[in-house]
Amino acid sequence: MTDVRSVYVTIDTPDNAATLARALLERGLIACANVLPGVRSFFTWDGDVQDEGEVAMILKTREGRLDELVDAVEALHPYDVPCVVAWPVDAGAEAYLAWVRDETTP
């Protein structure tokens, strides 16, 4: 396993996804953000089933920046309770993994 993490975030609009991605890049918390519009999410909120259009984001960072990244997403995100989940990257192209590490080193 590597120290690189992929982080999944959902957000309401492509513009808000772009704003969030830029803010996280400027802070050096991520190396890259993929923005995937057209997600349809079903969830319960305040006891009601919701059916909402959203945008998915996949962010790349290092394990050592993960707590800071989650805090920043929570602070910058328009939702009261944003989806922010991370999973480890078991393996990958070493040049790419090194780039993620370099871009997210404080």
C-alpha cells in the first residue's frame, strides 16, 4: 500500500466543485481533482427521501494531509454535512504517486 489517498466528495454544482478544487489546490492539500457532473444521488435528509442532482469529485492527496483536507472541505463546502470519504491507493504508476506526494508536501 502507498501513502496516497483518493478522496470522494459530492457537491451541488459544477461551479461549486471548481471553486472547491481551486481552493484546495491553492492550499496544497490536493494534487488533482476530477469533477464528474451528472451524478444522481438518493439519500434521506430530515426524514425524507431526497433525489438530487450532484457533482462527484475525486481528489488525490497524501495520508499526511488527509485530516487537513477533510477540515478544509467541511469549512468550504455549502452542505451542512458534506460527503467526504477517503480510501487508500494500494498501488499505481510510481511517477504519478511521486507527483501526488510532491504536490501535497507542505
